[in-house]
Amino acid sequence: MGRLASNILGTVGVGKHSDGAGLYLLVTGHNDKGRAKGSWIFRYTYLKQ
């Protein structure tokens, strides 16, 4: 299980944040309530290529 928690959205800065298991939170900014906005990215390898 990864290390990113749901409460990270209120405190994380702009940039890419990893959970150590292939899940990334790419934060592009913050909304008017101070919560992060951005995208979740899941990276994986298929057949070791």
C-alpha cells in the first residue's frame, strides 16, 4: 500500500508527489479553498519493456 493519504490535498505544494508504488499526484495549483488541484498518474511496466 502506498504512502499518500487523503489529507495531503490540503498541504501539498506544486509538483509531482509519489507514494512509492507507482501512484503520483501531479499538483498544478490550488483552488480558492486552498486544496490542491491536478491529476493522479499511475505508472506501471508491462512485460518488463
